[in-house]
Amino acid sequence: MHSGHDHTNLCAVFEYIWANFYLQATAGRSLGGWPNPQHRVCPPNFNRVVENSKVDRNLVTNFIHVLLQIEDDNLGLHGRLWMFSLACAATLMMYYPEFKKQVGSHHLVVKHVEAVLTKFGINSAGLRDWSHEIRTGWDHDNAHCLVCSNDNAVTEAIQAQLNLIFQQLSMLMEQGRRIENQIKDIYDLLADIMKHQGIHSPPPAKLDKRRSQDTLKHL
């Protein structure tokens, strides 16, 4: 230093703290079962809920405050620990349907979550949608962590992304099949109602055309 002060010890402490955190994070990801613990893991969030499900971001923010009963400003929207609150709430919502099945509806946490869901007008279908969107976004953000670090990491990362896309496509196709079945059921129901009311279906378009031609011939 130009001032003559020696900051070597401070720099050494900084390097130790940074390296220690990096090693702890890497070890934590390894213990968490991530195949490539060297890569950073992204926490779950509500981005896809806001974007794909067209949910107002302010509603999500208020939901998080009430869900976690946030009273400390540091944990609130503009606090320095808001990202921690966001990750906690998103993680809870991502696993909540499975958690509820395991512990039952009388669990203290389940009662609290259900009360908050009711307060914000989120029904069971909306809950499943939130959980699915959060999980899909989390899988997509961490696809690069699902492959081992080797010479084919890029290829395997692309394959992992494709697998996620195929999973989403399969779910969409299944939803399409359910919608088709529902439409068929509605059509059959309407046909039965029309039959009982003595209403007959209109003749096919081809028959109408033929009758029009026959009428013109007689004119």
C-alpha cells in the first residue's frame, strides 16, 4: 500500500471466508444430491405463476407476507432478506400438495396454509397450478445442475432441457385429451337433452345443398 499499511492479513481473512463459503455451498449441493455440485443452484420462485398463470405480482407479494407472517422489515418486500422469504414461500407451495397428503388436513401448518389460501381466493385447482408452475420453473432453472461434470456436459445439459420440454409436452397432450373427452361428454349430454325435448339435429350441409339444387331445377 502507498500509505505503508500492511493489509495482507485482512486479504487473507477475506479469501478464507470466501473460499470457506464456496466449499460449504459445494458440499451442501453434493449432500443435497445434485449431480454437478460445482454449479450454482437457483432457488424456486413465483416467476412462472405471475407470467403463465396471469397472477398479479402484488397479490403474490401480499400472499407471501401473510403466509410467512412477516413482521420483520428485513424479511419484507424491500428488506435485505426478501429473497430468503421468497424462496421459503415458493418451496412451501411447491411441495405443499405432497406435504398435505403425508401429514393430513389437521396438521397445524396445513390449517394455516389453507386459511391463507381461502383468504386470497385460491382454490384447489389454483393451488395445483401454482405448485406445478413453481416446480417446472425450478427444474428448468436448474437443468444445468442435473448432469455430471465431464466432457459431454454440454450435450447432457441439452438433453436434460429436452427431457423437461418432452415432459411438459406430454402434460399438455394429456390435458388436451381430457378436454376432448369433456367436449365429447358435453356433446353427448346435449344430444340426449335435444332428443328428450323432441329437437332433431339439423340435416348435414350436403343434403341442404342437394335440396337447393332440386328446388332450382323445378323453378
